[in-house]
Amino acid sequence: MQSKKKKGGHTKSRAGCRTCRIRRVKCDETKPDCRKCSSTGRACEWFTNNPSRPPIELARRSSFKPGFPDSSLTQMPDLKALELRGFEFFCTRTAPEMSYFDFDFWPNLVLQLSRSEPIVLHAAIALGSLHEHEESIGMPISKHRTSDLRHRFAVTQYNTAIRYLRERDANGNDPKARVLILTTCLIFVHLELLRGGYDMAIEHVRSGLKILQGRCSGYQQSPADSMLSTAFRRLDLQCAHFDKDGPMLQYQSRDVAENHCVFSQSGVSRLEDINKRWDTLLGASLKFLQSARTLRKEKANLNDAELIRTQGKLISFHRAYIEELESLVSQPDVLPSKKHWQSCLLVKMHVIGIRLQLSVCLAQDEELSYDTYHSDFSEMLSLAERFMFNSDGGSQHHDGLKRPSLTTHWGVIPPLFLVASKCRDPQTRRRGIALLESWPHREGFWDAGLAVAFARTVMEIEEQDPFTVGRIANAFGIVAEDQSHTTITYSRVQNAVNGPEEAVSMPI
């Protein structure tokens, strides 16, 4: 193919391929991905057949709607085509979806910093690019797809952000540096989760918590610090389901004071109080559940009077929360928006689920005890259906946007997974799996696709005998290093305490 020289010795193909601007490697014009660029693990920027089309128009060719006016996009002239596309997707889709129930952090702090700080900008481009690609292929189980152009491009941007990050001192006295590092660390968590890097995501959460806990004396907490603390605290609570060490932060039942269920009177303030105090109650409850599992494994006495007293105290607080949430759910007019009402549904689902686990955790036959709580499983299903369908007419929210495919907030996956894995009524269990399967998306550490595959595997193991439903306990999944499969280890109920473990491989 003929080409003509540009000033400075670079070439410009008449078909539209240009010289790759990384390491000055000439593009070989292979569609859809330049071999010379891909062989170095980098992304070729020049994938359009129209060399005269400016980068801003390349971004507009995407199916998503731009959220910024043209003038604000053109204020970033140094961004190349793929960078601009990834950043626009982050601004118009990723950040709004991530903040579906976190009304301040992602749309305000993260977007503001991404417009002015290279660290946050390149992390945002990486996450936006990865999110767009995963959504375009249906949000399958999280996995690093090394052969895919957009994954390799996201890794390049990820590494660029890391390079900028290393130039900032996390232990310095510059409060802005702390906010930048923590914000970028939070984006890194979700990047790793989209790539199936659960261990690395947990490490990022723990690194952020250590920075937050390492404030020097006299440090004045800013609103940004408060938002970051809340975000990391909630991710730490999610880690409890995926890391056998449980939450890094310490929670005690005494942290739940007697006035814990005294909330404000107005609708919005009541919901804010419930959400804020729920983190503490949830943390204390997860710590108690973790201690109960440890005692059971050690064959300790689960009828200890202090244990039973603490269990009863936590359950009573959950009941009070359910009553408060029910009053808000039944009076949607006291809340300013449908999103606030939906938030009530979600929190109520989680409160019911944790209360259920607290109720059975000290029982002699824990797995069999779940059978007596069929009404709780049914109510969680009903709440999930109201959230997913009745409140928004199916797949659309009241504002015309689709349900989020990526969010940092707890959603329907944990309570539906509890139904699918612990309810042994075949019909109810399959309803839970069907609801999970109908909405492929991510909620922080929770992957709907992985939850469905895990629940189906557990169900198949327990229903091997067509005439009875067996019980397994202590099921835990570990993703293989090559991400080809997950190994699920479990115990039969009769061998749950120090008995032999069994394992099954689940392809992903």
C-alpha cells in the first residue's frame, strides 16, 4: 500500500492507519488490532477507517450518550481516541452507575479529580474502557481476557496510573495527596474485580484502610475523607464474604448501643441514619457469625449464656431495623425519589438475610435449621422482584436508565445468593437463581454470573439423590490462577466439624 510522508518523518496511510505512537512502531494496518502493537502488549490507537475524523467524533460513535457538553470534552486535547472514549464512558455510564445509591462520592469527588489529576484520570479511563467492553459482551463472569484489545488497553492505562501514583507520598503531610491516593486505590479495587483479581482487590482495600487509619495526630477530616472512609468500610464488609480472615476493621456487639435504633423522624434523615448505623450493626453481626463458625469448627460450647445473650441482642436490633424500613417502604411519599425507596428495599433484604443467619448460627444442626425460615427466603425474593421489576417497569429505571451493570453498593446479589444456596425448597431456590441470572451485573465483590454458577453447583451436589435433598456446609470457592475454573471445597453436614473436605471444579 502506498503512503505519503508527513512532516517529522512519520507516515500516514491513505487507508487511515497511522504510525503507532507508542515506541514509534509503525502500524501494520491489521484489523481490528495491529499485530506490531499487540505483540508488545499495547493497544493500537488508530482503528478507524477515516483519518480525518477527530478523536471527539470517535467517542461519539459509541452507543452510550455523552454526559458532558462538547466544550468540556475539548478541554482535554491531550487525550487520544481510545483514552477519550474510555473517559467519556466512565463519566457518562460508570460513575453514575457506581453511585446508584452513593449519591455524592462517584459523581462529585471522583469526577472532579479525574478532570484535574493524571493519577485519577488514567485510572478512570482504565475502568471506563473495561466496563464498556464487559457490558458489550453481556457482563460474563469476571476474567482478565488477555487476548482482548480493550483489556490490554485498560492494563496500559492502569499501569500509567500506578506510575503516577508512585510519585506521590502516601505518608506525607499533603492532605490532597492522601485523597488522590485513596480515590485511585478505590478505582483500582473495581478494576481488579472486573478482571477477576479478587485477592488483589482485597489487598487494595486493606491498603486503603491502612492509609485511613494512619492519620497523623491533629489531622482534620475533610468531607472527602468521610466519603472515602465510608466507601472503604463498606468494601471491607464485603470482603468478609470472600476472605476467610473476615473484615479488617474491628466491630464488637457493644458498638451497637441501646439507642442504635433511635432514628430521625423525617423520611430522608431516617434513611440516612439507617444506612449509616447499619454498617456498624452489619460489622458486629459478621464478626459474631465469624466467631460462631470458629467455635463450631473447634467443637466449642455453642450454648454459652453470653453467646446466646449477644445473639439475642443483635437479632432484636435487626427486628427494629426491619420495622423502620417497612414503615418507609409502605410510605414512599415521605422519600424524595424512587431511588431512595429502592434503597429501603435493598437494606431490608440485607437485614432479613443477616438476621436469618444470626438465628441459625448457634443451632446444633445449622444447615437443617434453615428449613424453618422459608418465609424469610420468600420475603427476600419478593423484595428483590419489587426492586427489579415492579418499581421500574422491568429493565428501565424511573429516569429512563437501565439498571446498573456495575455498582460499588450491596444490591440484590447477596440476599438472592443466600436464597439460592441455603433454601432447600426446590421451587424457591430456582426462583432465586432465575432472578440472579436475569440481571448480569457486578455489585462490588459480588458477581452475578459467578453467584449463579456457584449456586447451581451447590444445588446439583445437594440434589444428587432425586428422592432427598442433602446438605453441605462450609462451601468456599477459590479461583484458579489461570482463571479457567473455580475449585469449590465443602463438607457434608455429618462431617461439617473437622470432617473430610470434598472438592469440585467449576469452569468459568
